Amino acid sequence: MAPEAAFQSLDSNEKGLSTAEATQRLQQYGENALHEKEIPLWHRLLSYFWGPIPWMIEVAAVLSAINDDWKSFFVIFAMLLINGGIGFWEEKGAADALKALKNQLALKARALRDGQWQEIDAGTLVPGDVIRVRLGDVLPADVKLFSGDYLAVDQSALTGESLPVNKKPGAVAYSGTIAKQGEMLALVYATGSKTLFGRTASLVQKAAPVSHFQKAVLGIGNFLIILALVLSTILIVVELVRGLPFLELLAFILVVVVASIPVAMPAVLSVTMALGALALSRMKAIVSRLTSIEEMAGVDILCSDKTGTLTQNKITLGDTVLFQAKEEQEVIVAAALASRAEDADAIDLAVLAGLQDKAKQLQGFQQDKFIPFDPVSKRTEGQIQGPDGKHFRTSKGAPQVLMDMAKLDGDARSKAEKAVEDFAAKGFRTLGVTRSDDDGASWQFLGILSLFDPPRVDSKDTIIEAQQHGIEVKMVTGDHQAIASEIAGQLHLGTHILTVDERLSKYAETGQLADGLGAEIEKADGFAQVFPEHKYAIVKVLQQRGHIVAMTGDGVNDAPALKQADVGIAVSGATDAARAAAALILTAPGLNVIVKAVEEARRIFERMMSYTVYRIAMTLDILFFVVITMLIFNSYPLTAIMVVLLSLLDDIPIMSIAWDRTAVQENPVHWEMTRVLSLASMMGLLALGGTLMLYLLGRFAFQLPNWELQTLMFLQLIAGGHLMLFLTRTRGPFWKPPYPAPILLLAILGTQIVGIAIVAFGWLMPAIPWVAIGLVWAYNIVWMLVADFAKLAIHRAMDHRQGHQLRFLNTLNRSLHPMIAEIEAGDAALRRQVQGLLHAKKDQEK
């Protein structure tokens, strides 16, 4: 269908729709969004009562009823309802939080409404709307292109084509594809599920990936479940031989297994992640993939864009060097005619602001056509009709590109190159300006404009803060090396700036890394004259050398690097394509947001580590205590009701870990399985030892009757278990900052008060005297001090072990470097072997 016929069929025209028409069509066609099939709330609630763990609780309740133990039946049934209710409520809260974050990531579109260009939510687009599509946009709907030269579109996500497809007026472009080059006007003809992308997406459901940390924690959870089942099987066999009633024993064992396994683990992980993502969103950093929080906590190199991240992105004009222009304003007017104010481009706005009398100087000029900037041509162009009716062209862009266009050579070329060098040495960027009066056949080089983008006020302090957190910041910029070096020096980054050469370009194309290039990239403080494909190569080389890399970017061509990086960061004002590829999307300018995001990610990581250690230790304590005492003394150390209450009272403080205050580690954090298992095992065995010792004292020294001993041990597991949470939440002494969050403190104190009330007043179990309660608490406080010193000793031992390994590797490093110097000009194969040893050293350091 021709564009004219398309307009007619949609009852629209090239001036777009009015707001009233758009509102009416929105009601008719619905939102421009893919509506996910939501699971009804009642269905999600019932799912918490269906599955292996709920089945075990339900069977235990039924067996209690069969055994006429109605008190246990009602308590177990209450446990089932409370566990399901807590899990449902927490998952609903996490889902609502993620939905709110998703809304913040909604695409925008530039639509012609009421005769004016407006930025609107892409979800409100309707058939008949006229939109502008330009470099970096993710197309928000299926459109008919009708005005402009061309649009290069990456539609590989839909068709599998590896190369962008050039579109001309009259062609269609599909929702979800990415504009790689060019700019065109388009008519929206299909939205939402009616688009090609919508029809395709309805056939596929995406699954969220599981992070390394989640895999490790879930693996530990599965191990604890298997351990509980194995020990329970042994116990059942032994007790059946001894003659215990099978149904009574089975009901008790099922309850013990349920209390021992990490029922709340999925909820704790999802809630901790979701709350962390909400905290980051309040810092103007939106997490698009929750699993990236783990990588963010371990980032040790941040490759940061210069413009808008390290600098203010408030560009102002400086001095002008004249060539074929007679005066400075002539150069600025020509540059202004190759600009477009409505695009709100920082350079265009700076040029227009440099006009002495904008209305007067641009009066009578008509911009017939505008060719926007793209990374390949590195310039913009305006096709102009002057006040005298004559047509000409102006262009502004990279000075080297425009020098070649104007065929500048000899002294003029030398003068221009020297001007660029001199400005760069002062930290100024430069812009060449040309004019053509013969339709682009030949160009006049009018002059060079200087542009200054001052560093952000907070950049230097933020970089120092990042370095103190163990993050090495490397500047990545397309500017000249002298500019990069000047700005880097001002920002405490170091001035060893590596200019990108053909070696990196070759690696980007072929994947073959030149000898020594990896070490150069690793040692560099920054990179200059970088093209987007080089960003990807830099990230890959650093990753190959064992680093966890964060990379910032804003353009469509930055998307591959953002995708490749462990944490891709789309900076404020990034294109839709960059935002889609990134794991972290900034809505405020500056590096400070990134550092704060890394700090919050490390806090989230510490909360999850705290939960893991606590969960393993508590399982070891409860499970082994029950099994050991029953095997040795052939009596129940706890009743089924007590075990159920233990599980219920344990869930509340565990859930509140997601809100806890934690210390921010000075260095990047990683999953340290050896440390976690050593600490958790030690804490669990200490707790088990304390529990068994109190049981033996009560049984033999004080000769307590079994009913009173059971109540005493219930209080011991409540008090000792929850006090242990104070120990596992921090690596330092528990009495030093960071102090527990009020919600965690209240949860622990609240459950302790409930536990004391149960044993003191004899709710659901025989009561014990207040003196016994006081003695149990005093016993646990002494144990808590002993366990904390043991925890500190474990951490010191682990830190000492790591320090010893680093010292050994540093000695190895010193002994290897002379070898490298000797063979520098020798055998390349031997050199690679030695460098391989150095790479292994760095891996071992990590």
C-alpha cells in the first residue's frame, strides 16, 4: 500500500492526530503493549499448598488427626496456613515492586500531536499517529515510512538477518527492531499484540536466568533437604526396630524435616533482590535484570564514558579559528544551519546558543533537509535555502572528517591539525565547519569551533571513593588523546591514556589478540579515539584477564559492549537500544549513581550470605540434635507442636533479613564457598554442642522430667537460634556497627517475647519456672560471646590464608618479570607461556 493510501485508510495525515482523536483511538485499539497472562491471585495462593513441602506438612497434619493428637493437628494446620500466607504476601510484594520498576523502563516515542512534536509514552501510541524514528530508537510499533532519505534497521531479533536492512519511503518497519542509521518520519499502523513482534512474542515466554549465587544457595538448600531425608530414614528404621508406633513416628519425622529444610529460601532471595532493586531505583538506577545484582557486587573495573558521566554534558563554545570564513559569527551561523534545536542535542544547543542574535541571523534561511549525526559519518548536514533563494549545504562534525571533505592540505592542513592539538591540550573538543555552494561537489573549510565540557563537580571525589571500594575506573572516550589525558588528570584517574589502534580493531574483527595488548589494556587509565566496536573488544579483553567489568554506554552501537559486560550500564539519556541491552539503567547523570549502586549491590550480597550461613547452621543444630538424642536416649527431645512453633517463629526474623543494615565491603565481593561452609559448619556445630550440653545437664545433673526437659529445649532452640542471627549478619563483633535494622531487631525481640510467654504460661506445652527461663537465657548469652569469638577467628584464618596466597603470588610475579624482560625480543611462544602464568596468578588472586 502506498503511504498516501495508508494515511487514507487510517483516516490520518502527515500532520498527525489531535489529542482528542488519539484518546478516542486508544479506547478503541487498547494500549500499545504486550499484555502478559497474569496468574490469578487465588491460583497463586493455592500454589503454596501444593508441592512436596506443603504435602509433607499436610500428611503430618493428617497423621496427627489419625493419632487423635488434635492439638498437634491444629498447630500444624496453622503452620501450613501461615507459611503459605507469608510466602504469598512476600512474593506478591516482590512482584509489585518489579512491576513498578518495569513501568519506569517504558519506552518513549516522539509523536506529532496537535501539530507539535511531543515525547509521549510509547504505550499510548495508536494507529494513525505520526512518529519520528532516528538512530538508536527501538521502534515502538509497526510503521509505514513516508518521509526521509533512508533508515537502516536491525531486525535480526525478528528475521535472523545478521546485517541491518536499508528502508526507503514506502517500506514498513516492525516493532522491536532497532534503528541503526538515518532518520525518517513514519505512520503507525499496528500496535500492541497486532504487531508482528506482538504476534511472535505471544508464542514465547521468557524465563529469567538464575545467577551463580542463586544456584549455589539453592544447591545448598537441596543438600540440606537430602541430609534431612537421609538422617530421617536412619531414625525411622532404628525407632521402628525399637517398637515406636509407625504413624506417630512418621508424623513427628515429617514435621522435623519440614522445620529443618529451608522452606523460606526462594521467598528470602526474591524479596531481598526486589527490595534491593527498589532501593537502587530510589538512587536513580533501575535494575533491568535482578540477577545482575550479584555481578554488580563483584565489579572490579568500571569503564566509564566521559561525556555526561564524568563531565557535565553542558557544552559551551570557546574560541574559533578562522580559515575561509571572514568572521567568527559566519562559522557559527553555518554550524547552526547544520543543527536542529528540537533534537535537544547538547552540541547543537551549544552552537545555537553561540549566535549573537539568533532570530536575526537565521532569518530568511530555510532548512529543506537535515541529515543527523551517526557514528560512521561523524558529522551532521543541513540542506539550506537562503534569503536570496539560492541553495547550499553546511556541515559540522569531526575536524579530520571535514578536512578530508574540503580536501584541506599543505599549510592550511597543518594549521588545522595544530589548532585541534592545542585545543585538546587544554581539554577542549573541536568541531569543523564547512559549506558547499555546488550541491556537495566541493566544500569550503570555514573554521574550527572549540567546545568545552567541564568535569562534574562530584566526579573526582566519586572516583576516589570508587577506588577506595576496590574499583578501578577507566575512562573511555571518542575524543582526542590529549583531551582525554587532560580530563583524566583533573579527575585523579591517571594520565596513561591508550589510543586505540589497528591491533584492537583487528581483535574486534577476528578475535586474535596481539602479544602484549591485553597487558596494555589492563594497565591503561583510559582509552581515547574509541569507536563503539572497540568498547566491546576492551570489555572482552579485560574479562579474559579475570576481571568483572562494568561498562557505560548511551548509543545504539554501544549495545554489544553493554551486553558483553558483566554489568552493562545505560547512562542518563541513553537510546532505547542501549537501555534494552543494559543491566543497569541510570535516570540521573554522573558516576556517583553507579558507585552508590555498587554499594547497594554489596549490601544485598551480604544479606544473602548472612541468610545462607544462618540457614545452614540452624539446620545442623535442630536436625542433628533431634536425631542424636532419639538414637541415644530413645525419647522425643521435642514434641511435634514444638517443632512446628520453632519453624513458625524462625520464619519471621528470616524474612526481615531483606531489610537489614549491612556493612559495605571495601573490595569487590564474590561467592566464597570455602568461607561460607567453614563458618556455617562451625556455627552449627557450636550451636549443636551448646544444645546437647544443656540437654545433658537438664537430664542428668538436674534430673528434669521429660516433659519439662522438652519445654526447656524448645526455649533453648528459640533463644540460641535467633541470637545466632545477630552473629551471622556481620563479619565483625556483633556489638559493633552496622547495628541491626529496626525491623530485624523488632522481629527477633518479638519472637523471643512470644517464645518466653509460651514456655512461661504453658501455651501448647507444659510451663517451666521463670528461674529456669533466666538460666537458659544466661547460658545462651555466654554461648553467644564464645560463638562470636570463634566466628572472628574463622574470618581471621580465612583472611590470613588469602593474604598468604597473595604474598606467594606476588613473589612469583617478581621472579617472573625479569624473565619476561629477557625474552621480550625472543621466542613469542615462550613469552605467551610466561604471560599465561601471570594470567593464572591473577585468576588465583580473584
